Amino acid sequence: MGINRRKLALRVTAAMAMTSLVACGATGGSGPVQAAPRAGATTDAIAISQADKAQGAKAHPDLLAEFGGAVTGPQANYVETVGKNIAVQSGLSNARGDFTVTLLNSPINNAFAVPGGYVYVTRQLAALMNNEAELAGVLGHEVGHVAARHSAKRQKAATRNSILGALGSVLSGVLLGDSSFGQLGQQVFSQGSQLLTLQFSRSQELEADQLGIAYLRRAGYDPRAMSSVLESLARQNALEAQLRGSTNQVPEWASTHPDPASRVRDALRTAGANATGLTKRDAFLSGINGLVYGDDPRQGIVDGNMFKHPELRFAFEAPQGFYLVNGTRSVSINGQSGKAEFAGGRIEGNLDSYVGKVFASLTNASQSNLTPQTLQSTTVNGLPVRYATARAQGSSGPVDVTVFASDFGGGQAYHFVAITQAGNAGVFNPMFRSVRRISASEAGEIRPRRVSVVTVGAGDTLRSLASRMAYRDAQLERFLVLNGLQSDARLTPGQKVKIVTY
């Protein structure tokens, strides 16, 4: 967990700007671009240019760093095989070796592709799918964005907003620039992931859906899989909002791929309600069995209102009414009365200078003069602490920005940056006071959750299988969404389903 994520976001943005410019200009309209029919004709492929390959290769390491690194092993090999098979249907290249398909070690639902033949899907999104056709559809959708050259349009927005990446970590889709905290909140907490996978327009999303469906047909898959995976995403988005106690949340997929719920019918209409083709459900379930689900303990875990990091050996607890989202390099804390981010870095000098540098980075990003009040000192659970608050003017009124930093020794510090309405900074005091070291034994008790494919037995029901889910809440709801099932579904002995276990 480092604080220098702005440089990462700017490096990747610069690389992708060059890639997009080399690719060609943006397209317009809601229908497929002129090159789209050719995109599926794998016997007449358009060679991926060396310039695109070079720029994609340059961006690849930064994309891996931003999204938790690459998963390795049999699950990753399976996803790579499916991804390359569907990517050649785009006509960007006939050579499967021209594509790099990566399963990302990220607990968010996301997928994207960049020019140069680089295609990505997170393990969390892969786990939500229920057959190989759905996996191929999502990856084909992302390749479709590249084939239709959508990145050229979105790159204009990335260039305008690249300065806003001061705390540019992946916050799992939490958009912090809401009306209650104004433009300053949007600037201070702008997501680095949006510099990489900026929001597409609805017409571009529909076009990518259409291309993905065309690729499914050409590969022999059931093209209706695009509709079913979009439905699963919409249900997962709704479940996450329900579990967080609010519908005013925008998960990562929805933030970069607007409104999957509204696209379900369009995708089914394009595919044809009576379409047929391969789904390869058993092959898929075998391919993803054992995949880590949710947080990877190596990146820290969220357990209710508690965040624990077994390798870095610290923990803290969010106040009641707030929820936590674990990102690759930071943790976001979100609620109606405030937003915050927890990250870390090296102390160069002393803790005073560390706090000063954090405020300076926020000032540069927000283009506002964030002048903190006098630094104050305290000790929390044996840790030396320095903190200060700065008042700033947001579009909806004054806000307070607080930096609260703890010295963990050995030159390592961790800090919160919190934004609240003016005079309400104390809402985060319980969280600030909860930061502590954890023991080796407590760290050793933290285990990853994994997808486990099980066979339905003669006496199994939806509820009995759901009771085996490694969660204390919403076991049935989680089980149904994970398996694409409705509450009145009938299980058949011998049927395979997914559960999440330790």
C-alpha cells in the first residue's frame, strides 16, 4: 500500500493515450462501425500494429499493479484459452499468440481490453459467471470496444482528468463526487481505475454488446449468454447495494459499463430468444473451481466493519453506518455523512512532513488551497499519531478534509484522508482511534474464501446449500445470485452449483 498512485495513473494514462492515437480516431453513432463486419471475418484479419503492441506492452505492468496482479495456475490458464479463442473472432488478428489474456487478482467485478491485444477480467467477475459462453461473451464485449476503437473518445476525457488521480486507487467503483460533498470530493477521490477504463457511452456499450454477441455466434457459443451474464451483473449490483443499505452506490462494472440491467433485453433481442449454441457449463465450473472469492488476504480483508491486513499486521474498524471497500492499494470508507480512504507510505523525515506531503498531493489534485490547521499529536493503541484538518469550499458548501497518520515504525506510516461536511469531521474519530497492530496469531486466523463447485445431493435444497456459504449474512441471496438462480428454482440431484467456502 503506497501513496504514490498518482504517478501510476499518469504513466498508464500516457501510455494509453499514445495507444489510442495510434489506433485511429473515434467512431460515432449507435450502430456498429464500418470495420465491424470485417472484425468477425477471421480469414481476413487486420494485423495488430507493432505500435499498438508496444504501447499495450508498456501499459501492461501498470495495469497489473493497479488491479492486484495476475492470477496464475489452472484457473488462469483456462480463462486465457477461452479469451484467446474469442478474441480471434474479432478479426484484430488470426494469431491467438497476438493476444495476452489475464485473469486479475481483484475482488471487484470488472473486465476491460486495451489496444495491442491485451484483454483482462477479474477473478471476481469470472466467479459470477455460470458457463463458458458467458465468459467468452464478457471478453468478447471488451475486445469489441477495441475493435470499434472506442478508446479514442474516452481518451479525451482521460487527458482532461488525469490530474485528478492523486489518490487514484481502485475503490471498487465507489464514486465519491456525489452532490453532498461537491466537486472537491470528486477531485480528491477520483479513481485511478477510471483513467484506465473510463465510462463508455450507452451507444458504445450497445455496440460492444452487439459485437460480443456476433463473436459468440462465430465461435459456436449460445449468443444468449451475453444477456444472462448482464442479468447476473445487474442482480449482483442490486445485492451489493442492499447489503450496504443504500441504492445510491455504483459498483465498478456499472461505473465503467453503464446500467447492465437496461441492456439485458437489448442483448437478448439481438441474440434471438430461440438462439442455440454451446454453453460448456461443466467445463467452466471445472475451470474456475477453487478460485479465490472476495478479498485476497495478501491484500487485506473486509469483515463487516473491520479491515484486517495479515501480512502488514494492522486493523481498523469503520463507524456504524459506513461500509468498507478494499482496493489494491487502499481501502475506501463510505457513508452518507462522509467519505475516507486508508493508504500508506514511507516516512521521509518525520511524521509531520509525511502529513504535509499528503495535504500537498491533495492540493495539487483539487487545484484548491488546502491549508491545514496546526498539526496535533496523540497516541492511539501505542502508535504515534499526527493529524490536521483543512477547510475548503466545495460546490455544495464548505467541507473539512482531515489527514490522520500513524507511525508504525521502521519508516512505515498509514493514514486516513477523510472528507465531511464542515464541522462534521468528528464522525470518523472512532475509526481513527481503532487503528492497531494485530498479533501473529490473529493474522494467522485470516483465511481466503474460495469458489467450491459441489454436486447437488438427493436431499439438498436452495437453503441447505446456501447455509454452507462462508458468510454470516444474506447466505441465500448470495447463493442465488452466484448461481444465476431464482428463489423458486428447482434443483436436480447431480446438478453442479457454486458455493463460497473457506
